[in-house]
Amino acid sequence: MLEIPEEAVNAMRLPRGEVEQELRKELALALYARGALSIGKSTEVAGVPRREFEAMLAQRRIERPYSSAELGRDLDFANG
């Protein structure tokens, strides 16, 4: 498991109870942006619902890869 030095945790300008959740979100965003994790696994790491994670991606302007296969499935779904 990842260990953060106590001095670094204390230096963060976050309420103590929010540190772990914020670090999980930051890690998930960074790994997703690098292509190291899928969006599904990233939401698990972040510990948030997928919609919330997608909103975080948009807020950070992190592009989400969208393949032509995904487009085809979405169009098929939209067309019934």
C-alpha cells in the first residue's frame, strides 16, 4: 500500500478527514490521463461514481479516448 509521509499529510491544506479521498482522486486522474488505467478502474481508485469521475475529467480538461467502435455502439443504441 502507498504510504505518504506524515509531514507531507500535515502540510496539505486540506481537512485531515479529506486527505485520503483527495489523494485517491488525484492518483486516479493522473493514471487515467497517462493511459495507465481504464475509466472503470479509475473510478474504483477514486472511489466516486462514474458520472462524478467524468465530470472531474471535464473540469481538468483531460480528454477521454473515444474509439470508432464506441461511436458505432452509441449510434446503434441511439437509433434503437
